[in-house]
Amino acid sequence: MASSMGFRIARERIRERIAELIASFAGKRILVIGDMVADEYLIGDPRRISREAPVLILDLHEERTVPGGATNVAVNARTLGAEILLAGVVGNDLPGQRLRKALDNLGMDQEGLITDISRPTSTKTRIIAGSSQVVHQQIVRVDRVDTSEVGEPSRGQIVEYIQRVLPTVDAVMISDYENGMISPTILACCLPLARQLKKVIVVDSHEKLFRFQGVTALTPNQPEAERTTDMVITDEESLNETGRRLLEGSNAQSVLITRGSEGMSLFVAGEEPLHLPVHVLNHHASKVADTNGAGDTVAATFTLALTAGASFREAAYLSNAAAALVVRQLGCASNTPQELLEAFDE
């Protein structure tokens, strides 16, 4: 009886701590710097095979544009209650206009989102077939992306904006999809000043993680971690060595490696690694629907948890639960504070 009582008390205290952290997300000011992407979805009913080629003919019945890339990171943080400031570029085109409208509907500050007439909005168009009787499936994706480095005058405007707003924010999130935004110039203007101001700095980058020196956290997935360290993770020993190399090579305070169905692993300077299995959600279907955008959810949740005063381990537990929630939804998804809190009621 005594042990049962002690367990309930401990669980209540843990939940109170989690609730306190999640409640503290509200109003945090987060500057998101990165590659802004318009995710387009064209959804139709498959009718027949074309006589012109062996391909499906779809009757289009839905078309929508949602924030992707760095803007999906921003959406995740915004849904959890943060105030978002964006720094990046879009083109003077229809996808850019639709993306701006979606961001405006979410109440995001777009002063630092520059319209660059020299380049298109990075756009990923997914064509999806399905109906009420047929499971929706993506049949092709079309990318329209200019990967050249963002040039002047846009780059100068972004640098000026970052330097002006950095003192006013709680954290900086750098989201690098290798679409030309995260250049040496941008990093030189951002990282030293953010470190000097003692801001939380979280980086989610697809490549070359050692460019980001002295940050609070790196949040790569396993393939990204392997490419940067020239390691192949096959067991716990090689995983721990990869984490150690990332910490040393970047001088980061922490590294959180997301590992898909294997969960995630946290490495903190001077501490033992923490390996977390996938967070179990009994009240949800166990089958993963879509892992697209889960890394953005992890980066956003980890950042907000740290700004709320969480330890690195607490932030990792919260991020693990957040990822478990979004992968059970089709397409890029995000969690509300209440949904994240309920994930710990299991």
C-alpha cells in the first residue's frame, strides 16, 4: 500500500512539473531563421488509366498550401503557444502569396520574411490520390527549389533584421533545408550575437552540423548525424560515439538524435547518454501514419522546453511525446499544449 501511494505521489509530481513547463510555453518569443517552404497538396479521386500513357487520371477536388520547411518548425512552436518571428525569403509568386496568407492566419510576425523577386518560393507539390472508399496515398512530389545562396539586397535586409530583434527574443531556431538561406554570412551575424546575449540556440540542419559552433542544441536525425561524423550507427556503442563526436565537433551543449522507430538519443556534455524508446500512446492507433515533419516538431518542442526552464532530459522527454503524437497524423502536423499534456496521462 505504501509503495502504491508513493508511486501515485511521484506520478502526480511529475505531471505537475510537465504541466508547469508546458504552460510556460505561452508567450515565449522565438526567432525562426531558415528556408521557408510552401507545401502544396493536390488531392483527387482516381478515375481511370489515361489512354495517353499508363498513368492515373485524377479528378481534382482539393487544393491547399500549408507552411513547410522552416515555417513548419514555426507552426509547431506557434501551436504550442509561442510568439513567432520569421527571418527568410519567399518569391513574388502565387505559392509565396499563399504561404504568407497561411502564416498571417496563424498570427506570425513576417517583418523579417523578405520577398525576393530574383528567386521563386521554395515549393513542394504533393499529388495525392484517394476518396472516401480509398486510402489517400501520395503518388508523386514535384519540387521547385532554388538552392543558390540568397543574395543582396535580401541578405542584407535579413541580417539587419536579425541583429535588431535578437535582443528581444527568448530563443533562436535555425532550420536549414539547404535551400540557400543558411549561409556563412547569416551564421556570422546570428551565432556570435545570440551566444553573447545568452539565448537558447537550437539547430535543425540537414547537412554539415559542425558549421554551427557553440549552440545550445543540435537536433539531427540519424542519417544527418551519420553524414556529419562519417559514422554508421549499428549498435549502442557506435551511437554513443556519434553523439560524442557531434558534441565535440560543434562545441554544442547538447545533441538530440531522432532515430525513427528506435526513438531518440540525448547527449549532453559531461553526462551519460539518455536513450529513449518511442513514447507509447495507448489512446491512439499504434500505426505510424506519416513521419513527415516530425523532426520539426521535435526541434520546436525541445526549444520551447528549454526556454521554459526544462533540463535537457526533461526537454527530451517532452519532445519524444510530441513526436509520437504527430507521426500518427497525415502530413506535417503540430500539437496543442493540451494534447501534449494528455500524452503523459498514459
